[in-house]
Amino acid sequence: MPESVFEIKCSCNNYPWGKQGSESECARLCAKQPGWEKDGSGALKDFKIDENKVYSEMWFGTYPVLPSYVKSTGEDLQDLLDKYPDELVGKSLQQKFGHTKLPYLPKVLSFSKALALQLHPNKEKSAELHKKDPEQFTDPNHKPEIAIALSKFEAFCGWKPIKEIEFLFNNLEPLRRFLPQPANTKFSDGVLKQVTKRMLEASEKEVKDTEDGLLALPYSAYGTQAHIYELLPRLQKQYDVTDPGTLVALFTMNYLVLKPGDGIYIPADGIHAYLSGDIIECMARSNNVLNSGFCPRADRNSIDTFTEVLSFTPHNVDECLLPPKKYPKSQTGKTMVYAPPLSEFDVVATTLESTEKEVLGANEGPGLFVVTKGSAKMKAKGKEEDVKEGSVWFVAPGVETEFEAGPEGWQAFRAYAE
């Protein structure tokens, strides 16, 4: 029989938008495990930070692109789940999803500049794209996701209210070239789709001329959205003055500045681009993405496909937010739950001050948690473990866990399914 609670080893990837060396929170946590990386021959070795590399994401799940391994044995976590599905996945979850894989994929992300302007296609579109191009779209699933700030977190998420978009395009002369008609335009979601597509299709010269014209306008021309005037030069430095993602993000999307503990929800087909910070991210089990900006032209997907599947929620800042709520399985009230409107997962955050305690009731499905601060003693199934910063743990269905924080306090985030 397998252990019901055990530590796993994870790894990081190196997308260019990540943070340098030990400035990256995901790399810092991975090094403390330590996680895994490959040597020159492809064999696994302990993860160590290379200060000359950027580190963008630490994955802790069972997706094969960046798998997790049982720390004590080196076995691939998915292989272990396949051997003991009833004990480690649970019968109810197998019946619900029809497989023995974890239905979610948690990550720690660190980014110093904007991620690609992107969306994750819905199930129907994902299945279609996977059938056509399984190398790029590696599964047929959708990928709604949540993000929880570990630090100051800047993001473009969903659409501004229609009236705000209408004001900008009708009053800022350089933007009028993207309108479907030269006269003032009454906006709707249909018009917004047209305008977004037109911006994404714009030539490099059109994008540059538009941005030059926008920067020549007075600060006051932007009305209540003066942050655009300040962000435009910053994005130009990151992705060149010819990248259309800058126009779409600044003039049609909500700009959010979140503090640690704040959460947002991105539905399938929801447009978004994260800008800076460190976050916990969790998504339905998928790696499908459509990119349209904040990346080299060669990395952009079909604009027709991108705009075809665009959804128009959320449509203001409040609709983007996912505030935490009291977690009913917390015995001491030290744990909050982020519960998006989907069936694949919830995420709970436990924060303990020095020597404080928490008991979390059992879940019907499996959980994975990462320790982001401090250390604690964990009791589960009659055993006691040290759960320290950076460590990642698997918790089987039906297991109650008890924690007592060390002198420096303790914080952890757990994804689970039921």
C-alpha cells in the first residue's frame, strides 16, 4: 500500500518573461525542495539555481510536459497514481472525470515582463485543435484558471466596460483608424471583436504610427485612464513598438494591480496577459493556449482562430476578481478557499503565525500543497512530518491534516478536487 501523504519533487521552466536567477520566486522555492532538473545526459539531478538563467514556472502536478516525482523513491507521480487509483485518486473522482490523472495543474509563476496576450480555448475548440495539431495542442481539454498573488501582481484581465472602450476609441484620434466607420461608433461586444481583430491584423507600421500618435497626446486626453499613458512606454521597451498586443491590452482590457492574497479567475476563452509579479496559478489539466501579442510574430496563432473563440466575460474589474471565502473544513479559521465556478479544483490558502495551529478536514479527492513561507509540523495518519518552505506534498483522499507553525510562521496553498 502507498503512503497517503508524501513529498514530491518538481521542476521549473525558463520562458523569457521569467525572473533572473534567485530573484525568481518559483526558482527559489524549487531550490529549497530541492526539485529536479536534467544534466547533460538527460538524467535527473537536484535542482540548483543558475544565476545566468531566467526561471518562469514551477509545475507541481502530473502533466507530462513537466512531471513530478515521489521524493523518497524517484517514481513518476502519475505512475504511482495509476498503480493505486482507488487509494490515491479516489473512486468518486475516477467516475467523475473518467481517468486516474489529477484534474488540475498547480504552478508557481514569476514574471518580470508581460506574458503573451492569450486565451485558453474551450473544450469543443480544444478538441478540434488537438485533432488537427496534436504537437501544439497537446490535449483536448479546456483550461480555465485562477491566479493568487504572492507579491504585488499586475495583470491585464478581461475587457474594460464598453463605455470606457467607446470613450477611448472615439476621443483618441490615433485609435480611430481601427473603427469600422470614420464617425463616432457606438460599441457593442460585436464591434469590440471587430476592433480587436483589426488591431491584431495591423501592420508593424500602423502599430508604430498609432503608438507615436498616442504618446504625442497630452496626459489629460486619457481621462480617468491616465495609467495608459504611463504603461505604454514600458510595454514598448519590453516588446517593441510594433507589437499589437500593447494596443489591445491598454485600450480594451482591464488593468489590475493586486496585493498578496488577491485572486482572479480567467474563464475558458478569456483574454488575459500577466505583467509582473509572483503568483500561485491553478488550472484545469491542460496546456492549450492561443497567443496573439507580446511575443514574436512567429509565435502568434491564427488571428481568425483567436478572435473566433473570444468570450466577452469578464467585462469589468469586479468580474475578474475571485475573493477568498471561509473554508468550511478549517477547524481554526486560518484557511481560506478560492472557489472558481468549475468542477476541476478549488485552492485553499493556510496562513499561520508563530506556533498557531490548523486542522483541515479530509477531501474526497487528492490534494497537492506547496509551502511558500516558514515551516510547520504536519500530523496525518499517525505520522509527523516537517513541512518546510519550498516543499510540495501529495495528500490522498480521506486524509485529515493537522499543522503547527514553527517560530517564523507558515503559509501554504493547496489545490484539491472533489
